[in-house]
Amino acid sequence: MRKITLGQRLRYHFDNSLSGGTASLIGWLAVITLAMVLLATSVLVVMKWQPAGGESEDTAKVEEVKKDESSTDKESIKSDEKVSDKKYETVDDKTKSLNKDEKEQPKTEEKTEPKPDEKKGFSFIEGFWQSLMRSMDAGTVAGDPADDNGNGWAFRIWGLFVTFGGIFILSSLIGILTSGLEGKLEELRKGKSFVCEENHTLILGWSPRIFRVISELCVANANAQKPRVVILADKDKIEMEDEIRGKIEDTGKTKVVCRSGSPIDLDDLEIVNPHSTKSIIILSPEEFSDPDSQVIKMILAITNNPNRRPEPYHIVAELRDAKNIDVAKMVGRDEVEIVLPSELVSRITVQTSRQTGLSVVYKELLDFGGDEIYFKNESGVVGKTFGESISKFDDSCLIGIRSNGVTKLNPAMDTKINSGDSIVCIASDDDKIRLNGNPSFDEFSIVLTKRAKAEKERNLILGWNHKGETIIREMDNYVATGSELTVVSELEETKEVVEQISSELKNLTVKFQNGDTTDRKLLDAMDLTSYQHIILLCYGDDMEIQEADSKTLMTLLHLRDIESKKGEAYSVVSEMLDVKNRALAEVAKADDFIVSDELAGLLLTQVAENKELGKVFDDLFDADGAEIYLKPVTDFVSTANAVNFYTILEAAKRRNETAIGYRIVADANSAEKAYGVRVNPPKSSNITFSPDDKIIVLAES
């Protein structure tokens, strides 16, 4: 066995101390500086070196004695002169006077002068101060005097060596501090410092939807005190901050804090203080082939964290595949709300393809810029029925009841509101929900038209992505038996998927056709007027966002050109991936646009702000239960005269439906007028409708 020597052991401990970082290096410099100053002080005191002109304390005292003797002699001479000038009567008087002066003259003690070769030098404290000053300030040595006789040169050379040592130590200190500061700045750049925030919204992960989420949170936090949004993603902190500044012009009062790290790493997760959050939003990561597994791991990292808080968390998690919902619920239990953007967009796409303008209604309800959905306990409607309470609110729309934790939209009109129940309303803010209605409707303008029986229809899907499967299954819930659907895609693998889905459908027959959706010859050969509804899907799974949107835009332009030249008319709903491309696509005048990331981001933000809204939107987007419909105004009232919205409410109530707004078709292409959509309008104002206008209602079908 090799024996460890004392030198090796000391070297080992010295190396370990040097690896301690900036503080350890500064400590060693302090020790070296102290040792150097003490050594220089000892040399100075022992050798008694002084600068030229320096003198000891004894020499100073001797000089003082000499000055005293000199002054005494002068006084004696003056005294003698006075005596000689004085006139005496007799010689004896003069002699007595002189004897008297001699007696009164004080006697001086004799002092011995020190020998010239004896030197006092500096005291230890003064020597330490002189050494310290020369080690810290290189200019001090320049003021040390010396003469041509060699006096002070030893002191001057001593000071020069001390100054050289000080320069070395000071330069080393500056280098260490600079290196330490750069290391600290690099650490801050990496985003590894702890976030000292509480009651903040935490976003885990990074995706294109994050910009919409942040924007909506900034609007929602407009009235909050010191709102904070903290982001933890496996991405460079500076890059995240630059992208956010580039995409979001103004965050208002909300401060956005970015940190770099893995959201599934417990140590990295502690950096963003998840245990003091108001809500946590988990985004589905784009860079993983199986993003749902990463989302489930993030949920586990929070709910099963050893440092977790006793209170339940409010987590909103985004999943890609519905089959993973059960696992996520098992992990997160009641603390997590699951959002499926693909299903959300697919359902809205199907509903919008059948009802132009519906996506605008959903966006109005999902963003924080206009009217949103709120819950409130209102004692003024307790004991009344839902139908009686609808007209009690002028600034808001009553749409449902929450009783015993269950939310029901558009319940039966005779449903009684009990004590403890919450009403569900659409309003610009929760303080706008008040009993200020003044119901007065025009009985003679109400028209109740029977609903027409559903007929067979032909629909067309151009393009393909993973949402196509959900769209086909969702469409099957709305169409009459015997309806047809044609899917045109340039992807060969789409055929296999379509054939598999066809065997699972009840009302719909699906056919597949391979082809380029931007090929004008292909589109001209198709009998487009035979299709009631056309859906354009982006190739988002196989192309970059801009390329996929460009392909969709080209197809849309071809469709509108064919329509104008042949005098044909058909409903076209187009999916866009980037909200900025919507402004370009509006030139083609599609009946509606579906912006996937925008709608998904809005839903995530709404549920993050209010957990109960998750169940409300599940009900709205599901084919079962109450949904939003845009129905002809002529099914409710006569268009011969202007009517107020109370009349619309009453007409809808008689059909067991809840009216929440209207759409003016003449403004369908005006973005400034929200494409003609008005949700929660003033109920007492009169409106003149045209026969083509629509009433927005909550209904079972």
C-alpha cells in the first residue's frame, strides 16, 4: 500500500481549497497579503530603516532640550542687561540684587545627548501601516525620500519590493473578481437562480402556443397586484426572452420571468417555486415523439414532489392523445384539468363548417378581451326558475346553473335555482352580473318556426393532418344517415387511415382520393357545387408551419376563383396554423378560419384562471348536451320591425333555448366589427335584422 506523505496530504487539501470558487481564492489572497505585510513589517522594525530625514524619538527630545536651554540663556542675558541698566544707590545694593536674581533663577537638569549611531526606527504598528499602504498603493513608494549620502535608500528599496508584491496580489484579485463576476453573469444567463415569487402562474414547457397564453394572462392580470408569469423550459433563457419580446409587444403590469431547466427534474423544478403558485400550465413539448409521456412526468414531478404543499395544486395540462387522459387523471387526481387541443380544434372545425361564424363566437368567449364566462352566487334569483331568471340581467346573459358541483348549460326552463347554487353567466366582468333587467318584449314579433328535418349531405375535406380522424368521427354525430364525405390528400398513408375509420361510422360514408389540393385541374374536375361544406386542413404534421399555411392559402384562392368564374357557391372553412397568416388569407374571403394554436392557447388560459370552466367548455364542445348554434333570425322573430333582445330571449325560451347574441351577415367580412358577431348585446336596445342574419343560441340541437 502506498504511504501518503505529509506533503501530499497538504497539497491535496490546498487543491481542494482552490476548487472552492471565487470566495476561496479571495481568502487565499488575503492570507498571502497578510503574510507579506507581516514579513515586511518585521524586516522594517528589525533593521530600523527609515526614509532620509527621519529621526528617532530621543533625538527629538534632545533637540527640544537644546531649544529650552537656548531660550534660558537668552533670558539670562536679558536679565543681566536689565540689572546693569538699573541704578543702585550703593554697591552693596547692587550686589544684593544680583545675589537675589541668582537665587531666583531655576536650576536646569543636565541632559545627555544620544550617540549619533543610535537609531530608534518605526514601531511595529507604524511599520505595519507603512507596509500595508505600499502593498495597496503603488504610488506611495514614489514619495519615499533619500539623499546622495545613502540615507533612506534601504527604506526605498524595501518599499519597492513590498509594492511589487502588492501589484501582483492586486492584479490577481482583479482577475479573480472579474472571473467570478463573469461566472455569476453566466449563471444568471443560464437561468438557474431561484425565483422569489408567490401566487404566480407557472408555465412548464415551450411550444408555439405559449405566446397566446402569455398574452391572455397579461390581459387577465390587468387588475391584479404585481402579477407574475414564470416559465421553465429546456431552452436557453436569453432565447426565450428574445422570442417573447419579439412576439408580444406589451405585457402591461405582468412581469414574465424565464428559467432554463428540465420541468421533469425535481432540482430544476424547485427553482421556479411551484409550491407557491396560483396555477400551473403544462404545455405539450414539440421536440418529443411521445409528448404525452413528458406531460405525465411533469404532473408527477409536481403532485409527488417530496416538498409538495399540503393544499391542492391547480394544474392545467395539455395532451395530444385522448387515450392518455385516464393515466394523467390517475396521476394528477382532482388537481389536474386535461385539455386536448386536437379534439377541441376538430370539434370546432366540424361545428364551424356547418355554422359559419361559430369560431368567432368561441374566440369571444375564450379570450379575455371582451365577454367571458363567470360563476356567481346571486341571492336575488334563489327560488325562481331558470326561465324566469333569464330576463333579470341586462348587462349579462344567464346561460346555466352550477348545483352540487355539476354545471348544466341551458337547463330546462322550469329548473329551480336553490340556495347555494351558482349561476353561470356571460359578462364583460363579474361585477357586471347584477339584477338590473327591465324585460319588455314585443309579443307580435315572435315567430316560432318548426325545425326542419335533417337531410343527407355531401362534405369535402381537402388536405390532411392528425386532426382529420377526430373531425370525421365528430362529423358522424351531426349528419343524417346516408351522408357522404370525400377526403382528398397528397399523402398515400391517409388512405389507410380513412379506410379504418369508415368501418367505425354510423351515418357517414367516406371515400378517399389521392391528389394535390393545390392542383387547379384536380379542383376544376371536381363537382364542388355538390358539396354543402368544404374543410381545408393544413399538412401540419409533415410540413413547416409557414409552408403548410401557404399550401392551404393557395387551395383557398383556387376555390374562390372557381366559385367566382362558374357562379358556384359553397361554404369553406379553412384551418390556419399561424394567426398572422389569417390576415393574408382573408383576401380569399373564406367563410371562416380556424387558428389551431390560438384556440388551444385561449382554452388553456381560461381554465388556468378558473378551474370550473374546464367542465363548461367540455359541455360546449361535446356533441352531446348543449352547444352553440347560429340559427336563422326568422326562426325566432319577424324582420319587419325592429325588436329588442328581450324579445329574442323570450322567443328562444319558448323553444327551450337560451339566446346569447346575434350575427349581422352584412358585417361578416369586417374584422373591425368582429365579423358581425355580437355576444351579450344590450337587451333593451332595438335591432333591425335582415332575413339572412343569425341568432346565437345554446340548444340541444
